[in-house]
Amino acid sequence: MSEESGQVWGRGSAAVSDREVGTRLNGAPGPGPAPMGPFVPGTGPQDFASTPAEKTAAANTIETELQPNTKKATEHADATTEAARKGFDGWETAAGLKTVADTWDQQVKTLMGRLAGEKTALRGANSLITGNDTGLGGQFRTSRSKLNGL
């Protein structure tokens, strides 16, 4: 049986070595339309998940709806929990409600920080992406390879 396995393995590896092997770089010239030139803001394939206008709209939604409504809901929950805690004054339930309220406040603080961070990231994403791409493009165009002139 092991001799038979060796024969099968030998045929398999021979078949693999007869195959053509190559490497293809994404964006390298190939069959089809000519590749695009250097990056120019506003041109090229539109494969980002959102447009600059959509990012702006999302940041505005965070600022005008999510943040104020979250704050309002938090204040309502705090007032209601505090009223319930006072109603259970002297009971262990009051201490439990205090713990719940403290945990809730910390979670809301974390959420509000996250919303602020997302809003800032959305507003800065467009300029950051464009600036990085333009800057790197300029570096590549001005750099010379040591292979030039060989």
C-alpha cells in the first residue's frame, strides 16, 4: 500500500511542476482597456464604501440626532432611576439601583465618546484619504530608482 501511495504522490507532484506559474499585480497592465494614469482627486474607480457627501451626512446625523437624543434619553433614565432609588431608600434594592445607575452612566459616557470619535473620523476621512494619496503619488513621481540608467 505504501508503494502505491508513493506512485500516486509522484504523479501528483509531477503534474504540479508541469503547470505554468506566474504572478499578477493588481492594476498591472493586461488585456482590456489601458490603465489609468496617476491619481487625480475625483477620478479613478469609485470603490469606496461611501461618498464624501454620505460621510458628511452621517457626521451631521450623529451631531444633530444621535448625540442630543442619547443625552436626552440618559437624563430621563437617570431621573427615573433616581426616583425609584429614593422609593426603595433603606432597602438593598436602593443600593442595587445606585450600582446600576453608576454602570449606566459610565456606559453612556463611553457611547458619547465613541459617537464624538466617529463624527470626527467621518469629517476627517475625505481630506485624509485624498491628502495621503496625493502626497504618496508625488513621492513616487519624484523618486528615482537606482535601477534607472543600468
